Amino acid sequence: MNVHTNIPLKNYLSMKMGGTTRFMADVTTVDELSQVITNAKTKGIPFFILGSGSNVIARDDEYTGLIIRVRIPGFEIISEDYTTVTIKLGAGEIWDEVVAQTVDKGLIGIEAMSDIPSYCGAAPVQNIGAYGQEIADTLVSLEAYDTTANQVVTLTNEECKFTYRDSIFRTEAQGRYIITSITLQLYKAAPEPPFYKGVQDYFDEHNITIYTAKAIREAVIAIRHEKLPNPVEKPNSGSFFKNAIIEQWQLDELLQDYPDAPHYEMGDGRHKVPSGWLIEQCGFKGQLLHGMRVNPANALVLINESATGYLDLSLARTEITQAVQDRFRINIEQEPLEIA
Ligand code: NAP
């Protein structure tokens, strides 16, 4: 295992922004991971786990710690019966390649989460989700290196405390566990409607009436290519804001002023309001704010068009969140994690 020094982070983050990191290491086995963590802890060096860099941003000053990229491989079917298949995936497997393989096998469970730039190990951290599926629906358990106990532990789905685009890995246990593998249970079945509107619209437009995992994957890939800017050409971190989750009284207030406001029940008495809609209503869609372009096709995405650095991004973020707060009295939160 090589540890590299003074690496420019912007080369590893899809927002193409950020200073250098003092150290960076790729690990391909649990033993290497354990070794590098023990070393860092002995020397008092902080560490940060980096996946594909598509949902992480960095500041301009040097990160004085160690960036660890977990590239542990593995794709193993561990059990199968008439209706289900359980697979164990190394944290370093590329998420979309796994989705493609499971779809090829005719399995359902993760097909709507096609084309998400992620490694398998990063997927549970923010409970990735798209078009009505989230990883919490299929994840049975995961293995993680517990940096407090210095050993590999197994966490069940319940122990991960998944909520909307969140988990213990971003909240109470942030920095404690490093995911080394995930185990998913998928189904031998055909997907059933109702589908998200975007997917159903795609099926209607293309006269698709036989619903398969492959059809959903193809629809999602086509929609995402249309609505989400390619980060290679237009640097971005995907959805920059989480959708707003609001209480019933807040929704009642919102609907008094904006009867057409889109909203979806969360099933716990709260409601989801698309942040893209809130931002659009504030007039930001397509605007250039401090070098950050609010994506014309989906206001949830901020594109680094000409920002001089993190300060510009933070000014754009404040302008947007403040305007949404002033107009709707709703707080919208940043989705990408920050290296710190
Ligand atoms: P959209 O179709 O324009 O819809 C706007 C928002 O409304 C979505 O974020 C979605 O919430 C919500 N929504 C739409 N139909 C819904 C339904 N039937 N039930 C409940 N909620 C509904 O959204 P978009 O921005 O183009 O994104 C499309 C999908 O890709 C979304 O599911 C989005 O989450 C996903 N996506 C995920 C990531 C990520 O994981 N970071 C990045 C980009 C896009 P949800 O977001 O909760 O689904």
C-alpha cells in the first residue's frame, strides 16, 4: 500500500474544488485498512474516507489529515431461494456496475438507483436513493471497521438507523465506522407500478408496458442524462441540497400561499417538499451566483462554472438557503459532506 503526499483534492472531487490533502492512501484489504488506521491513530493524524468524490466537497486550505480510499473488491452470492438472492459486495465495488449486473440477472431492488456515481461502501452513508428506492430497503447488514474498538463489526439494517438520505454514519457515529462490505437482499420478481412520475412518463412516451428491471434502469439512465449535468463537463456534486422535510403545520402554511406546491407524505406525519422547487420559486434556476450556476434543468444541482474557491460556493449556498428561509420559512440543508 502506498501513501501519497500533497495531493490536490480537486482532482478527486466532482465539484473540482478544494486544496491539497497532506496524505492519501488506497486500501484493498481489511488488513491494510486496519494497518493504516492504527498508524494514523498512533501519530494523531485525522482521517477521512473518500468514495467516488461525487458527494463530498473540500475547503481551499490544506487538509492536514489522511484521505483513505477503500477499494476492497468482492461480489458474492451468499444465498438464494425461489424469490430472493442475497449478495455480499466489497466496499470498493462500483455501485452502478453492481446495479447493472443485478439487473442483467433480472433481480429487482436497486434498479431505480441506476447511474448514481458511488462505490458500494459509500452507498449506505447517505442512504442513497432515487425514483422511490433507497438502499435501506434492500440492505440486510454491513461490515465495518470500528475505529473505536479496532475490529470489524457487523451492523444490521436497524443499527444503521437509516432515515431520509441519512444514517448513523453521517450523524451520531460519524467518523467511527469504515464500511468494508454491504449485504443486500434482492428479489426475483417484476417491478410493479406505481412508478415515479418521471419513470412512468418515460414508459408512456416510449410505449413501454412490460415492466422489467432493465426497462427501469434504461428509463432512469435516460432521465438522469437529461436532467443532471455530466460532472466531467460541468463540475457538480449532484443534488447540493436535501429535499425539505416539514411538519404538517408548515405544509398547511405553505399551501395557503402556494396551493400548487409539490409535496409528498413521508409516512410519519411529515411531508417532503422538493428543494429544487423552493429554489426555483426564489428565482435562482439558471442563475450564476458567485461563479456557481444553479442548474437550469434541476435547481437542486449547483455547477462550479467559475467559482474562485470554497468561499464563492459558501456565498452562493448562503444566498440560496437564506432566500428560501425568508420566503417560505423552511430550512434547506446541504447534502454533500465536507472534508474536515
Ligand atoms: P424530480 O423527479 O424532479 O422530483 C423532485 C423531487 O420530488 C424528488 O427529489 C423526489 O424526492 C420528489 N418526488 C417526485 N415524485 C415523488 C413521488 N412519487 N413520491 C415521493 N417523492 C417524489 O426529482 P429529480 O431531482 O429529477 O430527481 C429524480 C430522482 O433522482 C429523485 O428520486 C432523486 O432523489 C434522485 N437523485 C438522487 C441523488 C442522490 O442520491 N444524491 C442525486 C440526484 C438525483 P426523492 O429525492 O426523495 O426521490
